[in-house]
Amino acid sequence: MRRCPRCNGVDGLGPNRRWCASCERGYDEWIRQHASDIIAPTLLAGSIVIAVGLGLPLLGVGWLVAATGVFAGFGAMYGSFRLLRRKRRRQFLEASLPRAYLPGE
């Protein structure tokens, strides 16, 4: 049986899971406190779409070139959301475990 790398427990660690069920549940509860993290990537993507997708046709650039602004906005949103998610996961890993989860006690 594999052990959870976070709490060193063995409960519910399946083949497709990194952590045990209780650590995953704790992460899900913890990440809900940071639900507003989606606002910054969405504003970034929206501003790119507006600047490129609407600004370039006003400057005389063809609509096909300006349509790439949508893809650039989506790429920026996806990339910044992934970076924020990694940052939050690291923060959760660095946070101390509750007393009940300490191994060997």
C-alpha cells in the first residue's frame, strides 16, 4: 500500500490520486477560501480580447488577425490560472497539518 506524501496516512490512496482522501478533502475546503482567484485571470483575458480583438480592427488591421486576440486572451487566462493554482497548492503543502494528522502519534 502506498502512503500519502502529505500526511503519511494510507486511507483511500487510489492509483490516480496524489494524496489520501482526507488530504484531498482538506484541500478542497481550503481552496474554497481563495475562490476569488479566478477574477484576475478573467480580467486579464478580457482586457486582451478587448485591446486586440476590438482595437486592431479600429486601427485598420484585418478581422482575421484581430480574431487571434481571442486565442491570446484564452491562453493568458489559462496560463495565469495554472500559475495561481500551483501557487495555492504550494501554499497548502507548506501549511501545517492539524494535530490529528501528525504521523506516529
